[in-house]
Amino acid sequence: MMPRCLACLLIVAFLPCLANDVATAPQLQFAVQSEPKTLDPLRSNDEPSEIIRYLTHASLVRLNRVTQRLEPELAVSWKNSGTAMTLELRKGLRFSNGDAFRAADVCATFQRLTDPKLESQLADSFRFDKGRLSCRVDNDSRVTLAIPEIRAGFDRLLDGVAMQPEKGGAAGLGPYVIAQHNPGSFFVLERNPNYWKKDLQGLPLPRVGSIRIEIQQNKEFEYLRFRKGEFQLLTNLDADLFERLKTERPEEALDLGPSLDTEQLWFNQAARSTAPDHKKAWFASADFRRAISLAIHRDDLAKVVYLGHATPAYGPVSPANRVWHNTGLQAPRTDPAAAALLLRRAGFKNVNGALQDVAGHPVEFSIITNAGNRSRERLAAMIQQDLAAIGMKVTVAPLDMPGVIERVMSTFNYDACLLGFIQSDPDPNSFLNVWVSSGSMHAWNPGQLKPATEWEAKLDELMARQAKTLDPAARKKDFDEVQRIAWDMQPMIFLVHRNGLVAVGRRVKNAQPSVLRPNLIWNVEQLSLEAAAR
């Protein structure tokens, strides 16, 4: 799920001439499905924006996507007391524009991140009930971050915070800089001449001199270009394309197993919704949402759309998240008769096979999803068939991703939406802004000034409490209850947990694929690329 569409910042970094070996080195090429919504690293919430952020900026600590442990990055060490975290910074680092990286840059970054005016999924995770985060410069290479209340897993949140210069600007500390950007078409990234990492032999990293990222909405075209050798990486592969590649080039097709990602359907319950009042009443009814959940054949979705490379979803947390998944949730079931009973209880009636509400309005609505994502379009089509069986008329409306985001997060001009959540950290606090009613990613009714329902207020209470304790057992108990309420009230109807289906071209070396995003380029500085055969 993506946040409100933000104006993109056009950033072009002017680079000095690079050495001949870099200029002639092979170029890594891959695609993203849409233009990044923003190039502001503190506002990057959609996947393309996150990829650009990850390649061009750096954080104080980094989550190793394979071990799922924190590793030193811009900070060499840190101490965390629960409400204060002191970090020792690497010395001698420079931003891509040549300016020295200092403790003052860290504090300036957090000051901007915690500005109440900043609209950002990331910023939501750094907001507290009892005050604001503060940052103190102890000396040029040491800072102390203080928070007004305990936030479990606070150090893990730092993985997503890109450090920026105190004086502002587009300079970063990541392995690459943007050398060319043709909006809607492509990016070219070149090696950051001031990047600080070196390999075991003392040679400068990253190994790959340049990266070209193309905007390619059509997954079939992306696949064909991979087969031609024009792209070297594929992520989020559709199951049929994965099966085709597994037959043709089995060594390049990788099923990473169950991921933490989810696919879900939700109805627009925003107070600012443009839907007519009778539809608002449907969408606000828990029985209406439960009936739809009961009518959906999740097993068929996993088998038909994903060819078995997915698991029916019990709730918001994938079973692959072994620490936080609530194993006590009821397994998803399909029961159209039970769905019909719930609808009758809610005042709906079936007239000659067509469902009507108590006032005689036919139950008709549309589902928006992102065009070009064949898996989601197929999910929507199968849901359309399932709901027709209980008398509902559903229209599937694929839109380009910016159009989807604008409707979901800005104009609220939609009935239902089918999208996915991408999770890069298994800890519950990485999704605070989804379950807290004031969160920008509280998809069905974002940014509430106060909870619209009692059960949303309970979610707020549970999420706040688990975030403020360092006791893992107490956190698990509270987050299990969050999952139970989500399963009972069905504000989002979770459909499947996808497997991580990716492809790594045979020319790419040192890849360490992970189900956690960004799953193929998280260790980009270590990747190398053999020259293409002539």
C-alpha cells in the first residue's frame, strides 16, 4: 500500500569524470513498475521511491535482510537505554557533494523527520503521545537520540532513516548518485565518488559502476527483456512468468518461500469518502465485510493466480513471521451460505439472484487496483466471480499506480481497493501507522483525529502498549490481540501471503536474495556483474 501521491523532486547529481574502468564497466539494469512518487528520502513510501532511497542514501544502522539483525552503517556502535540512544559515528565520511558528514547532519535529519507538517509513513513511526524525539550533538562524531517514552524496537526503525546534510539539498551517503532522470522513462545512477565502503582487498565499493532503472509497467515486457539479457534482476515475478523461467532457465528462477508481504481488499470508510450514503453504510458494516470474506475462495486464489506460490491469509501477519504471527487465528474458510445469512442479518435481501439493501439499492461497487499487475488483476477478477455468486455486482477498475494512490490517500473517490503491503521488518512497530487510527497508512480510514469506532480505539491502545514495553511476552500478547481484532472486524480482508518470486541473471555475482525488501539490491555495494558475452 502506498501513501498520498507526493510531488516528485527532480534531482540530478553532477558528477566528476570517472575513471576509465568505471566508464567501461558493465551496467546493472532492472525495472520498477512506476515512476517514484518522490525523491525525498524521508517521504519515500512506495517501492520505486524506496529503491532509489536505498541506492542513493544511507542510514545510521542497517538491517541485514538475510540474518534480520542490525549491523553498523554510518554509526559504528550504539547504546540503547530504552528512552535514549547514543551513537558513535564513522569519522571522515563525506556526502556525495563532498561535504563532511557530522553529528549536526544527524540532528538536522531527525528535526525534519519529526516536523509535524511532514506527511510520511516513516515519520509516523517516530511520533509519540508524550512529546517529540530530540537529538543532541555530543561532539562531531557522537549524537544522542532521546524519546519521551519507551519504544520497543526503536533501533530497528533507524534502518529507514536516510541521513541528509544539515544545510539541505539532494546529497546522499549511499553507494550511488542520480546522474540522469527522464521522468516516466528511466534513471541512471553512477557510483558515488565519496562512498566510504571498501572490500576485503581495500578496493572501493560499489563494484558495479552504474545502474540503469527503467520504468516498465508491463511485467511481460520486463520478463522478455530479462530473457534477452537487457535486465539482470527481476522482483515480484508473476507466478506464470516464474514457472516459465523455471522451465527455461532454472538456475535463474528463485522461489524464496513465504514472504511477509500480503495482498488485501478493503472498503473506503473515510469520512471524506465521495461514495453515496447507502454505500458508506455497507462499507461500515462489519457483517457486510465478514460476508465478503466468507464468499472469497482463498485457496483458489493461491492455486490459480499464484500457481501454489502463495498461502491463504489468516490475517495481517504471515506465518513466515515466526515470532509475531498469531497461530491461534481461525483458518480462512469459504462459506457462501454463512455469508448469505450474515447479509440477511444486516438487512440485505436477494431478489432474483441480485442482492439489495434494505432501501432497495442494488449492491454494486467497483474495485480499483494497479493496472499492469497481472496477479492483482486476476485476484480482482476471481473475487468478482465469487461475489457474483452471492448476488453482488462488482466492477474491476485497473488504474495506473499514481491514480490508485491519489484516490486512496487524497480524493477518497473509490469504493474498494485491492493492493499489497510490503514489509521490510517483522517487528510490529514497523506497521504502527497501519494499525493506529491516526496513521497515514490506516488504509480504510487514514489520518483520523480520533478513532471512529470502539474497536479502532482498542487497536490504538494495544499498539501503543506493545510499543512501550520491552517485555517480549507482553508485546506478543498485545499484538496477538491486534491480529484477532483485525480478523474479527475485517477492516482489511487479507487474501494471500505471496512467496518471494525473483530472478537473478547469471552474470550477477554476490547476490543474497531475501524475502525482506529490497530483496535483491539490499547489498548492492557487494554485487558484481560479468561482462556480456560478445
